[in-house]
Amino acid sequence: MTSLSRYLTISATVFGVVAIAHIARAIAQWPLQIGPIAVPVELSWPAAIVAAALSVWGFLQLRESRR
């Protein structure tokens, strides 16, 4: 496994886990407070979409790099 494929695997997996965490937060309605700012639960949906897209992109790049 090359360093590029290792990087792509780790990055895509981390983005996938982040997407799952955002989806879980949105479904369970978990509150999130960053300092004095309350982050609305509704922001988890677009964040999940972006993280999932980055994960899919990473895995597609990994598949392309193996060709």
C-alpha cells in the first residue's frame, strides 16, 4: 500500500465517520454548544452531506489510484 492510498483510505474513513456522527446528532437531536454559541441541529444535515461527499470522493480517488 502506497502512502497515497493509505492517506486516501484514512481520510475517506474519517469523513465517513464524521458524516455518520452528524446524521446521528440530527436524528437524536443532540445539543451542541461551542463556547457561548449553541449550534443548531439543522446544521448537521448539510454537514453530513458535505462529509459524506468528501468520503465518497476519497474512496473514488483511491479506486482510481489503484488502476
